[in-house]
Amino acid sequence: MEELNWKKEVAYTFEVAGRLFKREFIVNGIDGKRYIKPVQNERVAPTTHDSTGDEFKEMTAELIASRISHDDQYRIEIELIYRLPDTGNYIGADYVEFKRAEPDFYFDFLPVKF
């Protein structure tokens, strides 16, 4: 049995609604796929994106399309599609902002490529 060793492959910066989000993608050297590196208490999230095998680098993903899917007095939800510059693949994301006295928000990925 092989030992599971995670290695950072790329970090992307994503921009939406005037905010910047940085997420790292990691590889395990076994299956040739990229995984979304956990933040806080999340688990490693698999994607359908292939590893490039390149050394670690940082870059900005290009926002290609967005659509407001929900907007009321409590929250706004935006569906997003970004192009990843190193692979040319696309990744979907959701942005939700809660409209409260102290605004809160989250940014999450759809782990399949378009």
C-alpha cells in the first residue's frame, strides 16, 4: 500500500463582489487528480480536474460568467464560472452574502470541470 502524501500544486485567487478568495488545490501523486485543500474543518474535496504535474504556483482565475440566482431582503446568491489559466478548464462556484447588521458570506466550489 502507498502512503498518501498531499502536495500543493496551485493556488488560485478568485474575485467576486469586490472580495478576493484564495484557494489551494493539492494532489496526492496517486490518481492524477486535483483536490480542493481543506479550510478550517472541511474535508479534502475531490475534483474532476487533472493534475498538471507542474511545480507549485499562484495565479488569478478569470471570472467568465455570473448569474444572480437569488436576491431578497435576507441574502443574495450568485452562481459563478471561472476559467483556470494554467489548464484552460472551467470551475463553478457559488457566492452567498447574508444581509444582516454584520454581513456574512461564503464562497464554495462545484468540484467538477465544465
